[in-house]
Amino acid sequence: MAAGLFILTIAGSANATLTTIGTATYDGSDYKLIWDDDNNGNSVIWLDYTNGGKGTTWSWQKSWAAGLDAQLTYNIDAAYNVSWDDPAWRLPSTVAGSTGGYNITTSEMGHLYYTELGNLGYYDTSGNYQAGWGLNNTGDFDNLIAWWYWSGTESAGYPDYAWIFSTIDGNQPFDYKNTRYYGLAVRSGQVSNESAPVPEPSTVLFLSMGLLGLAGFGRKRFSKKG
């Protein structure tokens, strides 16, 4: 029984997490590279840098993110290997045809805010005000600010508008592209942990034998009752 429970515990322990896997030097300072191993089924790496400045329109922020790779010096922890899926950094995506409002986790920013960091929206899922809303948890992030961030996704049917996300209160609407908001860069990529322990073959065999023994014991008890 103990062996079976142990195996089930291992199988159920693979939950999404945020992990700092190193830093990237940008404009003379080091910023964390934070791996989200399951953002709506995707593995992504966040650059812990909030981009402000004067020209923070949607087009300006998109260009900033797309040109980051040439400006970054990567300092990946020796325990990790990174294989990029995206050809360049980008603004976080919002699902095409998405709806606006609170408690929406299908966008990359929404998933980060609600699911990974565990923050609350101004309204709960029933539309009622809830205490404790706001960016109270930032996890591994040092530079995530309570304000409005651009996504890289245009609003369907409205070419002059794009989706945004508020880390102030968890709201996801869209707005005019010439409005000035912050930018946060993300990039899809696969990360392998070279230091993760691999179960010894003898351990796996032992656990398997334990399960087989339990199954045989159950059959014996059943046959005695018959």
C-alpha cells in the first residue's frame, strides 16, 4: 500500500511552478529569467523587467520586445539548458476571440497573475467585490508593477485596438494602440534541469514489485472469501 501511494504521489506532484533559471544583463543591469513550466500548456520564460519610458504605445512596445535578444547577455544557471521555441522575445499573448473582464486565465498575463502568483481580481467569479484583490503576490518577480501592460494580441475586428492586462486589479480589456502602457517580455522555450535526480533502476523495480505484490495479496484474499 505504501509503495503504491508513493508512486501516486510522484505522478501527481508535477504542478506548474515559477523558477528563476538565471539572469540576463540588459542596459548594464541584471534581471531574472523566470521559467513558467505550464502557462496554459506552454513552457515560457519571462524577463523580469518592466519597460516604461516615453514611447510606450503598442507598436513601440512590440518593437522593443522583438529587438531584445540582440541587447541581452544571458547568464543561465549551469543546472539548466534552454532551447528557445520563439525566434524572438515578444509581448504576452491573449487568446484570439477572448472576452474582457476579471478571472480570465487563458491569456499569458492572466495565467501569471491569477494561477501562478495567486492574486485576486477586484471581482470574484460571481461578479461580487472581494477583499484582498490586487498585486499582493509577485513570486520570483522583483520588477512586476501594479499598472497596465500591453499584450501582443490585437482585438479581433478592431485593428486600432489591442488587449491589455491590469496587474492593479486583474482586469483584462482592450484599448487604443496609441495609449501608453508598460511592456513585459516573454518567450516560449523548453527548459531542462540537468541537476534533477533520476530514479535508480533498482528503485523503480522495487516499487513495481511492491505493486505486483499488493495485487497478488488482493487476489488471495478474494479467493479465500470464495
